[in-house]
Amino acid sequence: MGLLDRIALLEMRTDSMSANTPVDGRIPYLSIMAAIAAISVAGAGFGHSIPLFSVLLEDYGVSDAGIGLNTAFAAISALLGAPLYPKIIAKIGLKPFLLICIVIMVVPYLLVYAAGSQIFWWYPLRFIFSIGGAGLFAASEIWINGLAPDHLRGKIIGVYGTSLALGFAGGPLLLNLTGYQGFLPFIVGALVFSSAAIPLFFVVAPQVASEGEGNIFKAIRSDPVLFGASSMFAGVESAMLIFLPILAVEIGHGVGVGAQSLTVYGLGLLAAQIPVGQLADRFPPRKIIGACAALAAGLAMLVPAVQAEILALYAVLFVWGGMVGGMYTAGLVEIGNRYKGTALAAANTGFVFTYAVGAIAGPLLAGVLRQAFGPTGLSLGIAAALAAYAWAARRPVSRAG
């Protein structure tokens, strides 16, 4: 049997992605790992592009508000694009959709360099770039969740989350090699994004039925608490990225400790992905979501008490990052367990949509809390939100499909 025959045998599948394994009972690891590799490589591109855009905008004299608005276009594009993704995927297929998303990202990415100091063009280009990026995330998670068998879904999602985090963390390291000026960082970034397509050419994508439920809002309404896991994760994480470095400076630790605090938080998120996923395989994922939220609430309350001691602060942030990220991981597992076929495409895309809602609302609400009650008020406010969510997650929901 030749290599192509072996690949074809591994990739036998049902017509509508309603089953989690091919008809011969084999788990299509090759296809799953190709999707994980693609999104992880793209994650490196995102990790490269976010600081590159911010530094160049600052060099061009754009205000902090203008830089923040440009970054916010990523979340806004997900809000507007996500409702359309399931129907497009059902019509053209997952692989063509992913490849189109990569093209949609690469072209405006290069055009940003051409725009240079003409800042007006940065905003529509960032919007188009992020339309492709949000589609890439949604389709990759549909691909992975659709092929993962129920009994291994948590472990596979954990590997996905770990790989994505490693890719994202490696992106800024590329900037140390390319620098921020000239065409080189843009061409390197474009090549990274383009290379995400390579593993997809060697596998067959799971099929999504051309008919069925593709309404993400119906999926969200079916269980708003489950989809809230994505919003809570995005809201807390985005608030942390903005205000944790400021807190470190305010209490006298300095900018360096602020940056290290974010690194420690990210390492905790990275370390927890596979263990949380494995727990979600052994226990109901909804209970894992609630447990992660409850622990994260307790840790948020500890931050004011330990913030003066660097090592204690790092320990709290490490575990906190893992628990906050664990809500998203366990939520993805529950999505895959509960929704099948085209309903899975809508549900997974709905998870991306609610992530964008949290990414927009989180920093805004955190800023209001911080301005009204100071840094301690912000920590306690985050703790209260997480505790309320943990309480809501205790309520069981009937199975959807």
C-alpha cells in the first residue's frame, strides 16, 4: 500500500461529520495534527504581528487611543464575520475556507507595509486581516473538534491549546531577528502565515453538511453559560494584558516585573491546557469549567494580598492563568461533546463570537472598575464576576445536538 493510499485510509469519514471517527474505526490523527499545526504556525504569526503593529503605530505618532482602536478592530471583525462563517464553510468546505482565510490575512498584512505613515489605511487593512484570522480560528477548531473522538477530545483540545500558546509565544522572538523596521518583518510574517497552509495540503478535511443548523445565535441561546466561558476567558485575559504591567509599576516593582508577570501568567495558561483537557475527559466538562472559574475567583481575591511580594505574586498568577485558560479549554470540549454536524460548526463559531464580545467588554469594564475603585477594586471586581459565573455553571443543561 502506497503513502497516498495510507493517507486516504486514515482519512475515511462520514458525509456530515456526525460521527467522531472514520467508518473503519480509526482515529484520523494525521488530519487532526495537520489542523493543529496550521493554527499553531498561524499563532506564531499573530504573536509576531501584534507587537509589530503596535510599535510601528507608536513610531508614526499614533496616540494610545488610536493604537487601542486599531487592536480592537480584530475583535470587531470577529463579531461581524463570525455569523457568516458556518454557512460559507458548509457551502465550500473547511479546507477551501481555511486556505481563503490565509490569503485574506497575507494580502492586507503586506499592504500595511505599503500604507506606511498613511495611518487611515491601517484600520480597514487590520479589519480585513482579522476577518481572515477569526475565520482561521473558527474553522481550525471545527476541524479538530469534529474529528476528535469523545473519549479523547479533552486531551486533543489540550494539545491544541498548548501548541497554539507555544506558537503565539514564539512569534515575538521572530521580531528579535527581523527587527521592526523595513520590509523584512512583514515578509517574514507573511511567510509564516502562508506556511500554515502547508500541512493542510497533505490531508483530507472533515466534511460539513451543506444543510442544517448554521445559526450561531441559536447555538449561543441554547446555553449562554457554556458560551460565556469564552467571554470570561477573553475578558479576564485582555484586562490582565492591559493592567497587570501598570499595577507592577504602581506598587514599585517596575516595568520589568510587569512584563515578567505577564510571562508567568502565560506560562500557567500553557501548563494547564493538557491537564485540564484530560480532566474534561474524565469528568463532565461543565463541572471543570465551574471549578476553574471558582478557583480563578479565589486567586483574583488573593492578588491584592500578595502583590507586594514578587514570588508570591508570581505563584498566584501562574495558577490563575491556568484556571482562566482552563475555562476555554473545557468549554471547547463541551462544545464538541454536545454539538454535532453543522450544529458543531455554528457552536464552535459562536465560541469565537463570544470570545470577541469578552475581548471588547473586558478591558472597558476593567477600566471603569479601576478608575472608580483602584487596582484593588479591579481585582475584587474580576473575582466577583468569576464567582458569579462559577455559580451559574453549576446549573445542568439538557443535551443539544
